[in-house]
Amino acid sequence: MPGGRGAAVRAPLALTITGTGFQGSGAGPKGKGYGNWISGEFQLNGKTYELVLGHFDKIDVAKGMQVPV
């Protein structure tokens, strides 16, 4: 349903990477934690938000980079 729960956010955003790392133990279905993660900040309607994303196979960004989303 457009605009309903689970709807995609469609806004021109630039995510500024604030950190990267690894958190967890083990790998595969029995692994625990976030694995490879990134954190970033973005601005929307005059407010700053922080976003943390995990479970990446690899990380191709570095702190300070701006990534369009």
C-alpha cells in the first residue's frame, strides 16, 4: 500500500559515514551479532538522524565518506 507501513522512503539523502566495524562471534546461521556494520548520519527536514546497518559481507566505505541513498 503506497505510503503505508513498510513503504520506501523516497528523499534525496546523503549519508555521512561516522564509523565502521565488526561485532559478533562466529559466522553463518549460528553466528551472533551484527557482523560487519556501518553507522552514518543524515539530515531530513532540519533534523539529524543516525543510522546503523549491519550484516554486510564486506565494507567498501570509510569514515567521513558521503554516500547517496
